[in-house]
Amino acid sequence: MNDILDGIITKYREKEGNVIFLLQETQDALGYIPEEAVNYFSEKLEIPPSRFYGVVTFYSQFHLKPRGKNIVSVCCGTACHVKGGSKIAERIQRDLGLAADGETTEDGKFTFEIVRCVGACSIAPVVLVNNSAYAEMSADSTSKLIKELKKKESSGTK
Ligand code: FES
């Protein structure tokens, strides 16, 4: 991993606001921001770790833990919440055996995430699987969707 991190440092060492570029490229390369990466950058560049964590926690696109192959999200913004977003969230957690937002299944195949308004309130409640949005979902239709995803995963098709 250090080779990857050294390459990223060389690229952004002289750039203004390099923290965000370092983090973005690390996430692109590794899929998330490991604690070791933050410590490594911090030591090499003499930037306190708190600056990295400040950026990571401010921008929702950064992740401190590895994520699954499939990201199953439910919108719990106001419109989706009113139409049952929370019930869908509970069902997804139950179907995937996950206890909370941001958790990943042990086999690394699914991560569950709660998102805020994704700008599609007219088709609420919205479920997202990777980059695809599913409109007017219910707990039951989401369960069906997850069943299909699991089937695809176990048969090795995408
Ligand atoms: S609240 Fe869910 S899309 Fe707007």
C-alpha cells in the first residue's frame, strides 16, 4: 500500500489544498480511506491527522471503512421518510443482517447506507442500488429486489 500512497504524495505535494486530492485519490485507489493512509500522509507531509479527518467527515463521498461490492441505499429525506423510508431501511437491515447505517455484510457483497434527499422526491420513496434508482418502493418490493441481488451474487452474474 505504501507504494500507492507515495505515488499520490508525489503528485500532490506541491498543490494548494492537497488534502482533498490526497484523500480522493486514495479512495479511488483503495476504495476507502484506511487509518494507516491518514497516519502515513500525516507523518510524511507534517499535516495533523485532524485535518484529514475534518475533510473526510465533512464530505459524504469519503469512507473510512471498506464498502461492499453493492451499495444498497434508502433515501430518508423528508418526502421519502413520510412515505415509508424508515420501514424500508429496517427491512434492508433485516434482509442483509446488518445492524446499522454504513455496515457491510461479512462476505463483502453488500453495504447498507441511509442517504438524504437525492432530488427525486416525486418518486418517493427511493431505493438506490449502486448507481440505479428504484422508484416508489415499499418494504416488500425492496425485499424482492434484495432477494434478486443476492441470487445474482450467488450465481456470479452481475
Ligand atoms: S426525500 Fe427522498 S428523494 Fe427527496
